[in-house]
Amino acid sequence: MSSYRSSQRVLRTLLYVVICVLGFAFIFPFLWMIVSSFKLNRDVLAIPIQFFPPTWNWMSYVNVFTKFPDFNFPRFILNSFIVTAVAVVFCLFLSATAGYGFAKYKFKGNGLLFMIVLATIMISFEAIVVPLFILVRRLGLQNTYWGLIIPESLTAFGVFMMRQFFFSLPNDFIESARIDGANEYAIFVRIAIPMAQTALLALVIFHAQWVWNLLLWPLIVMSNPDMRVLPQGIALFKGGYNTPYPEQLAVSVVACIPLLLLYIFLSKYFVQGIAMTGLKG
């Protein structure tokens, strides 16, 4: 018995070591970004490399918002918040309604249609970006918020995730409501949606981080500097003769904060939502 406990203790210790090493490997680039944002520009790419700055530059967070008039980062942040918030709301509505329909209504071609929707996950965004841009331009949505929001408002993953949750929802609740005289709209709003709260909040995290970090589509559809979103502004940020790396890293740190706060506040629902939708590994 003592040998078994010793082996289990060794295995547990090895597991903790592996987890710590992997965790450090994931978090180290972010630590490097934060520390480098306090360096002088010459120290960021200096050889030999120094993790901590020889001279702490505390003004990089101020300079990025005051000394570069061609890059209105407060406006970029506002644009990102508007696009992300509206796109997430639309995604929740469309994913919930589509997922509920696929899960609870039996109609001809249900399985085939769902497989077609699910198959679009395999199509990379780069493969459809040209026809999507042509469509958006012909609709007159180029350089508008809607040109960003509409293509980013629905994902096949969101439909799949909500369908998995509603599929596990017992039909007894729905049938009881129908017997009591509730219509389909009332059943969806008053019964299905409240019970799907954890799955919806998990989808908020998934979709918000995808929209917030999206770069390729804004670079294509937005040519007006005032309509840039934050990742686009960071990617294009440079000075007259060189790139101010401390300021670029500083605004990158700022860009990470909203998603970090979102996950901190919704992490409990995120774990519960993943478990309840059957997406756990």
C-alpha cells in the first residue's frame, strides 16, 4: 500500500510539473509583452536580449494616446466595442433560434440542412473573403459598422453549440407548456432561453474574442481611418521613420484587458456551458 501511495504521489508531482511548464509556456509571451511595453524603443530589439528594461519607460501608455494624431486609438477602441457588442447580440439571437429549431422541430431535411451548416466550419474565411467583399460593397456597406457586424454575426459553431444544448433539453418542459396553452414563441422565450443561460454566456466568450481579435476582414472592408477597429490600428501602427514598439506593445496590452475581464466575470458560466453542451473533450 505504501509503495502504491508513493507512486501516486510521484505521478501527481510529475503532473503538476508538466502543468506548470505548459502554463508558463502559454503565459510567458504575455509577460514579455507587458514588460517590453515599459522599455525604450532601442531596448525592445536590443542584443543581447534583456527581459527587464534597463530604463523603465512609463510614458508609453500615455504617448500612444497623445503623440500619434494619425492613429486615434480611443476611436479604434470605441469602434471595436460597438462592433463586438452588436455582433455578439446578433450571434446569440441567430444561434439560439437556429439551434432551437434544429433541435426541437422535426421537418424534412433537418439533418441534411444541419450537416450543410456544420460543413461550413471546414471552409476557411480566406476562401470566401473575395465574394463576401463584393457582396458587401454592392450593398453599400463598405466603411460602415454594418459591413463588419453582419458578416461576423453568425457562425456555424454557435448554431452547433446551441443545438447541442437544446437537444439535451427534455421535451417534457416543452410539452407541458404546450398543454398549458403557451405558443411556440412563449415557450422559446420563457422556457428555452432561461434554461440556456449558461450556454449563451459561454457563446458570448467564444464569439466576443473572435470578433474582437479579427483583423483580415477589417483590413479589407475598412479604408476610412475613423472606422478602423483596434486590431487594425495596431497592425498599421508605425511612426514616420520607425515603429514605436513600446507604444505598440502598450496598446496591445490595453487590447487584451477587455477580453481578460470578460473571461474573469464569465469563467464560471463558460465551464458550465461547455459541460452542458457536450463539447468537453
